Amino acid sequence: MHLYTINTGFFKLDGGAMFGVVPKSIWKNLNPADENNMCNWAMRCLLVEDGNRLILIDNGIGDKQSDKFFGYYYLNGDDSLDKSLNQLGFSKDDITDVVLSHLHFDHCGGSIIWNEDKTAYRTAFKNASYWSNEEHFNHALNSNPREKASFLTENIVPIHESGQLKFVSQANDVADFMSMRTVYGHTEAMMLPQISIKGRTVVFCADLIPSMGHLPVHYVMAYDIKPLECMRDKQLFLEEAVANQYILFFEHDPVNECCTVKKNDRGQVVVDQVFKLSDLF
């Protein structure tokens, strides 16, 4: 088995929204903001190669939205989904499975593309099964006013219409080496893939812990629909991560790919070692 980091580019989000009730005087040292209070964030995905299977976890924001839409998020950087796959010798047609942690546009926008004459949408990964879970998928289709702007119909409905959608019902449905952890608070029933490799566990943290700066339990985003539930699931996860020396893979951290965690003298969960995935596997 091989794991590869897939960089799809950077975008900007309001720093206050990303750090919630934490004051800027504290978080500004974690991710400095520009003159518009916007911080730069990665859209980092994970590719798992195992035998004849190529499993992509999340796929970034995509490129089918309007210039006006993208203008809100200041897309930047030289990376793209296609470029990152090509650098590894792969293409979208090689992907056998697409695991979607959740259906917010910056995580699943690359799932769907325009057809050649831009008259209809089609799946970007024509040979892949798309994996979500029924609870989250139904939530995305019938969302609340607070979260609705993050669920774009054109990212979601075409997946269902394609016939390529599968729902995770058991933790190991996608693969024997991958279990699916379901967490709440950021959205309903977000999935965190946990991958067993060479005696270690790599956890794709998605938006439960979007960056290393979000390790403190009370550092939750203003985007979270139920912050107390998010804090509860985050605390449980971090306790388990310390006990089992999980490798945390960060989707949005602009600098740090991975870390392990430990408890300090005060019993707080803090960073232990920081590294790139390629340094280990």
C-alpha cells in the first residue's frame, strides 16, 4: 500500500470564521491574516494505492463554478487536482473510489465537471464509486439555512444521478484497511477515514481538526453547526489519538501536513512531531 498527498491549491477564508470565539490576538500567530482578515488555507487530499485500487479522499473545490464565486475565495497556488495526480503517473480515470468526508464545496467540488459543451454536468471520475453515508447525504440535500451555502446542488445531485454513489453502512465498507469514523458538530455525520498501514493509523481529519492550529478542543469554527457536539467528538478523538499514536493528516493547514499528538504536563493535548506523509511512507 502507498499513500500520497494530493495538493489541489489554496483558498482564503475569514480568520474569525475559521477560529470562532478565539480572539484574533491569539489566532493571528497561527495563521496570519491579510488586510481583509482573510487567511490562506490548503485543500489537501489523500490518495491511497492498494493493488488495483486507487482511493481518493476528498477532491478540492473543482473548477466549474463562476468567476464571481471563485472571487470570494481568492484561489491561489500552482497546484491542481489533475496536476497532482499526473505528477504521480495517474489520471482521474484511474481512480476506483472517491471517499467524500462531507459535501461542503471545498471538499467535493472536484467530483463533478462540465460536459464538453458545458450544457450539463457529469462525474469527473467516470470509473469510480463515490462514497458518502446516507445520513449526511440526506442532510446535504435538505440542509439548514446556516449551512445551505456550503452545499451546492451541482456538486451533489449529479453524483446521485450518475448511479456511482454508494453509502457506507459498516465502518469497513470501503476497504478492509480503512475504517470510517463518523463525527458530528461541523455538519451531520462527517466521515473521517482511518487507514491502517505498516502498524500505524493515519486519520484524515477533514473539518473536525482542519489545521494543526485547531488542536485545542475549544478552537472550533464559526462554520460548525453544533459546536458543542464538535468539541465532544474532537475530545474523544484526541484522547484516542494520544493513546494510539495516530498520525493526523490535515486537509486545510497551509504549512503542516501531518503530526502526532501527546499530553503535556497539564494534561492538554499538544503537538508531538510534525512531518510530511512522504517522510513515513
